[in-house]
Amino acid sequence: MLEVGTKAPDFTLLNQNGESVSLSDYQGKKVILYFYPKDNTPGCTKQACGFAENYPQFQEKDAVILGVSKDSVKSHKKFEEKYQLPFQLLSDPEKSVIETYDVFKEKNMYGKKVMGVVRTTYLINEEGIIEKAFDKVKAAENPNQMLNEL
């Protein structure tokens, strides 16, 4: 994981609408940058819907939510539409940002060791500094946890 207190590496990825989004676009706002394994899986859906349900409270606190996975733009668009997600989902099929943020690791899947995205959430402050970092996040609890952190 990246160290708390360090500058969050800038990046540019495509969102669910095929538009380029950079972390630096949100200078001056708090950013909740969450990495998740896969669209439309039970845990990832719970996490995304939790962020969606609490979205007005995140907006009140002037926080931006960015979800990142290695799914395609098309997959993200279907996921967004199916659950009416009001925030941006960023597509990282080459895993460049996923690897930069050190969230692609060995994990246990049904007793087998596999490489994959470990559910991780970073809270980045208005100056682009990592304020908090949480790995092995519990999908259903993460949105409320992040709201409390703000």
C-alpha cells in the first residue's frame, strides 16, 4: 500500500462514458479513491450501492468518489446504469494505476492463491496527499467507514 502522508500519484483513465478523468482534476477536493475487483459481483455491488446511497452526504462534505477496477468502459457503463451509480467508475484494463497504488496482490480465492485486486480505499486530501489508506476493506461497511473518516 502507498504510505499515508505521501503525494497520491496522478493518473488519467477513462470513465464509464469513455471520458478521460485525471486525479489532478480534483485538486481542492477530498477524493475517495476505491479499488475493487469486478463489476456486478456481490461484494463490489454492495460497496458501490453503499457509496450511491450515501452520495448526498459525500457531496455535502465536498468529497468526490472514484471507483477503479480493471473492467472495461462498457462493463462500467452497464454497472452504472443497472444500479444508477452517481459517481465515476474508472477503467484500468492494463492495471497501470492498480499497480501504481499497490493493490494488485496475491489473495486466497476458495483456498487457491491467485493474483487480483485487493479491495482498497484511499482518502486523498485537497492537496493530493494520502490522508488515510485501508486495505482488505469490508465491502458493505466501507461507504459508512469513509463517511465517518470525512
